[in-house]
Amino acid sequence: MTQRELLIGGAEQLGITLNIEKINLLFVYLAELKKWNKKINLTAITDEQDVIIKHVLDSLSYLLGFDPSKPQKLLDLGSGAGFPAIPIKIAHPGITMTLVESTQKKAAFLRHVIRTLKLAGIEVVDKRIEEMSKIYNEAFNIVIARAFADMKIAITSGRPFLRTGGVIILSRGPKETLNMQDLEENMMILQKREEFSLPYSDYQRALWVFQKPARL
């Protein structure tokens, strides 16, 4: 199976249809990732099929946690090499995004990718979460985090940026758990937890969706 077949078939298994333009953009992104990865440490995963499954398809699986057909404003905490935000943006370019990445070299890569792919409605903030301007408080209806600390820290860090009714989406290993008291302390509600295997693999994931309820 070719990389292209793996991507198209895997996306379809996740319920996502990618046209030729989007597929081409994803492969341009991966080519830039491979090129930059020789200079700076962006990913330890270098096998071409693993990159498709464990990076791109894993990123697209976040779309199971929200409705991308509606207007969405999304914040990605600790964007790193751009997973999951960049594949989501390519699949659904109408989503407005802010990517937070404090490492200057990684932030430079993200800006390069955005320019190269001519992506609109997306910005990179090269600051630590606690250094972000208060203009971002309650500015988003979706917060995502992939390789960002543990779930408790991710929820605590992401909640201030959520609008009422907004959701935090985290993808973790199926064995990872969360103390429900941590949710109560952060005034968040577990909306759903969905376990699945990434297409063409036995790589197990659990998608957690937490909602910020209206203030009492």
C-alpha cells in the first residue's frame, strides 16, 4: 500500500473525505517536516507509513470530537511540529486556529509551513501558555492538546481560553485515566470518551471530550 493509499483509506475509515488538493497539501507538509527534521528535532517518528498513521491519521481523529462544518475557533496547546492542528486545518480550512509553541525553532517551522501551504486564518504564538495575553481568555470554543503534559494539567491550562459551552479535546492511550475530582475543581464536564484503533494499525487511542458548562 502506498502512502497516498494509506492516507486516503485511513481518512475514509475515520469518516473524512480528502480531495486531491488537500492530499497534495498534506504531502507537501510532510516533505517540509522531513526536510526540517534533519536540522531540528521535530519528530522521532521517521518511517513513512508510521508518519501517516501515528501523526496524520492520529491528528485527523480529533475531528471525531467536534463538528467541523460549524464555525470553529480552535487553540492548539504545544503545537510542536504541527500535529494535530495542521492536518485538521488542511482537512477543514474554514476553522480559525491559534497554535501555541514556545520553542522558537519549532515556531519558525510552523510559520514556514503556513506560508508554504498558503494557509489562511491561522497564527502561531511563540510563548508559554502562562505568558499568553489575556486577549485570548475565553476566545475559543475548542482547545486541543496532543503531547502536552498529563490530562489534569492540560485541562487546567486550557480551560481559561474556553468560551462557555466550549470543549477541550485530548487524545491519549486507552489506559490513561483521570480523577473526576480534577474535573469538578476545574468546573468541566466529561462529554464523551471514545476508544478506537488508528486505521491500518493496532495503535490504540482514547479520545476524551470535556465541556465547559455555563456558570451557575
